[in-house]
Amino acid sequence: QPSSDAPLPTGLMLTCAITNGRTYALQLLGRGKRPRLSFSFVEHDFGPCFVVTSQNGMSPQTTTLRLTNEDEHEVYFDMPFEGTDFLTATASRTVLPPGESAEVTVVFSPKAAQAYETQ
């Protein structure tokens, strides 16, 4: 993943050696560019919520994060989020053509009356 809009270092070489064969030297050229992906929010507080159990019939709290591709190229993204017993997130899709959006549904289901926080 590019971490800045910058070219690869000058003179970057890759050597490929074939077993019992030739060795090839390849010069690598390229320029990294961060995709322009915007988020409808970067922080969300569900506030006070009812505890959700199978016996009490309370519904979990849900919010939708919208990701929009503001780039001129297709953007691919991953969601390495590991769900917990109280928080899940699912994406409608992970490939966005220019100008299109995807929705990430975030569901909060508190199991006890306590403060919850994730990193």
C-alpha cells in the first residue's frame, strides 16, 4: 500500500534467478498514490442503549458508515475488523468504481450495563 504520493527509489532492481538457468535483472519503476476514499464519519458514539438479550426483546443499535470513491480509478478496500459479541460490521461491497459508494453496517448489541470501547 502506498503511504505517500511518491515514486519508487531510483535504480530499484529486482533479480530473478531460474534454478539451473539464467538470471534476469529487472528495473522497477512506479509511483505510489493514496486512493481518495471518503468516510461519512470517522467516530461514532451510540450513546446510552438498552442491554440486548434473547429474553428481553430489545433491538441492537445500528448505524451506517458510507464510503465514497472520490478518485478517478477503481478503489479496492479491506475490512480487517474482527467482530466481537457486542459489535459487528459488514460491508455491502469492497470494490468501488469512481464516484460510487458502499455502505458499512455497524451493529452494537450491548450484553451488559457497562461502558464499551473499541480501538
